[in-house]
Amino acid sequence: MKGSSVSVGSLLDRKGRRVFSIAPDASVYSAIEEMAERGIGALVVLEEGRLAGILSERDYTRKVILAGRSSRETAVGEIMSTDLVTVTPMDGVGYCLRIMTDHRVRHLPVISDGSVVGVLSIGDLVKQVIAEQEDTIDQLHSYIAGAYPS
């Protein structure tokens, strides 16, 4: 396991492994509608069950809105990000944060045996780091209280 003491697989076990996806031939409008309905910032793009790309709100704003394109007439496949960075269930949270920072991405598909088994957002990882830090602080408080009883 690379990075944090918590693996991506463990984090997905707690978070859930549901993957929201869309086909590359779907309209960008339908993708944005789906993201808004689900309260998410990106969809995995699957073609014949295989990872083809990711469509994020960032892709939409930069490649549709700023380019003056129509979201109803533009296909997801035309604007999705295809230069993807992925992780495995064995990778650690710290490793994922480094990858996201280095590649300036906010969502990481989790791949196992060639299939997408989950997606992690930067928020998922930050929440995990905060939880780990809170646990460490609690343990230190307990240690200090035990070492120096009143």
C-alpha cells in the first residue's frame, strides 16, 4: 500500500462503491442534468463497460460554456477528459492526494481487474485525512492524560 495507513479499498467500503456513469454519445446536457440530480461533480464515461474518460463540471465550463458550444448538441465524448489518472483499491489515501495534486484532478477512478470499482473525490480524501488526524489527537490526549494523572 502506498501512502496513508488507510487503503482506497477500505475508504470505498465506508463511502460506497456506487459508480455514476454515462455513455460517450450522450449529450453534455443530460450529463450535467445527471450530475445536478445526484449532487456530484463528475461522471465516469464508460464505453462497452470500459473506462473511456471522465466528464467533470470543469470540462463543461471550459469546453462548452467558454467555447460557446451548445450542451444539448455536444456529445460527452467530444469534451470528456481522456488523459486519466487511476488508482487501485490497494493504494493509500496519501498517495491519491499526491496524484491528484500532481495531475490537478479532483476525481480518481478506482480500477480493479480492468473495471471501475469506485470513484474518489478530493473531498472524500480530505475527510479521511481529517478523521485520521482527529484520531491521532485523541490518542495523544489519552496518552498525556494517562501519563500525567491529575
